Amino acid sequence: MSSTDAGTPPPADGRPPPEPRRALRDRTLGKLLLLGLVLVAALLVARTCGSNNKEVSQEEAIVIAKENASFEPCTQEQCVQIRYVPRGIPVRGFWGVVLSDELDDEGQPNRTETFLIDVQTGEFARS
């Protein structure tokens, strides 16, 4: 190369010069991969940080309520009712347990007691 050729492009062979390759983040595939990575990261964070680890099962909640009831609930299935109750911000789970001592002729409970049992700690409150 002579000093007069400095800064001039080499002679072309009739083809246009190749376009520079775009970075991966500028390509469609790169954008899709980045979006997928963000979604996977969000899913992992939601699973680990916001997990609702139910430590007290339904059966355990019923046992806790029966142990603390002021009467012995009847043995029929209708005498024990349980529901999952989310409460508060941030949400905290409770088991709502309703016990009845006996059923009338129409199958309705006569006397009931209602308990809220914290899913995480097992602490209860009558309501």
C-alpha cells in the first residue's frame, strides 16, 4: 500500500460492501430470547417470593377447631364446613371452619361456632 492509498477503500469487485452484522439485541430472535428470559425470571420470582406455602392442612385445621370448640360437634358431614379465606394486603391465608353440635329435622345446624385458623402458624380465633 502506498501513502496515497491511505483511507481509500480497496478496489471493489462489483458487489456492494457487506452490511455490518446487527447485534443480537437488535435482531428479532434476540428480542424474543430476551423476552423469554424476562418471563422465566418473573415466574421464578413469583414462585419463590410469593409462594403460598400452606403449612396447616384442612384436616389439621378441623382438628384445631374441634379441640377448641365449646361443644362436641356431631359426626355427620354437614356438621363441619371449611373454606380457604384469603385476607389482608398482602394476602394471608386462613381456614374458616364452622362446627355445629347437631342438625335439626331439616338438616340445618342448631348451634355453631366459627373459627379462623392461620394457615401459616395454626393460630386460631373465634369469630
